[in-house]
Amino acid sequence: MGRIKTNNNASRKDIILQKAAILFKEKGFKAASMRELAEVVGVEAASLYNHIKSKSELLHELVFNVANRFVLKIDEIESEQISSLKKMEKILRFHIVEMIHHYEEVYVSDREWKHLSDPYLSNYQNQRRVYRKRLAAIIEEGIRNKEIKPIDAPTVVLIFLHAVSGIESWHRSTKKISAEELEQNMVAILIDGLKANS
């Protein structure tokens, strides 16, 4: 067992978070142990505590790092002077890219957040609700502007988020299409399907 190997772009804590995301995805937060994490990081378990306080802190950081990236992105897209349909397309593409390139982190954030403790649990639940409402508001604006079909916005948000969550099966597939094809197919189905008939 030695020191945590880093590269120029990642700190030791970043490396621990990356490995924790993989471990929590594979075993689940509850079942994963700090001893197992130390093994995959390549250090003694005691050395981990030089960088983190607890397993719970790792979950908290993973969940909120992902949540904050999504909030910053929707802030940016909402402020753009583009159609609601285009906003939804940009948000969808961001979700897809995150699920492809930061799979373990996004998976853990989406599935293991229930193991957060308060006040973080309540904060995260509220953040999720607000995010979904913001997506629904973009859709409703598109309906008012006759860009999007008259359709129930919360249902669209539900389908949209579940479709992105389904990228998990793409990761497991042995005969998968490219990431670019996956993104284009999902946009074609989910965004073109929203377009109001002209």
C-alpha cells in the first residue's frame, strides 16, 4: 500500500471520490466499506481519513457535486434567448453526456441519495423537486408559445428523466451503438416528439 496516485488534473480527494462512485455503484452505499475503498484506492484504510471524514461525507460530496452541475447548467440554459424546445434539447443533451461520461457519479447521485442524513437529505429532496419544476416550467412556456404540443409537463419531465436513467442499460450492453448515435436517437425521439404540429 502506498500513496494515492494523482495526475495533474485531479487531487487525492478527487481520486477517492471517483473510486467511491465506482464502489457505491457496484455494491450500493450501505454495503460498501471503507476498507474496500482503501483497497481500490491503493492505501491503508487509516490513510483515507487524512482526506475525508467518513463514508457519509463521500456520498454527500458525490450527490451534491452532480446536483450542482445540473443546477448551474439549467441556470445557464434558462438565461439564453432561445426557444423552449431548444432549451429542452440542450438540457437533454447535457443529461445524456453526463450519464455517458460521468456514469458512476450520476448513477450514485440518482440511486443512493436516500442514504443521505438530514439536513442534507431534505436539502437534496428539495433540490430535486425544484429542478423538476424548472424543467416543467420550460415545457409549459413552450406550450404557451405553441412550440410544444399541449401535453402534461410533469409527465414529460418524468419520461425525460427515466429515459436518461435508462442509459444504464446502454453501459451494460455488449452490442451498443456509439455515444453520439445514442444521443442523436434520444434527441430525435424525445425532442422531436414534443414539437407542436406546424
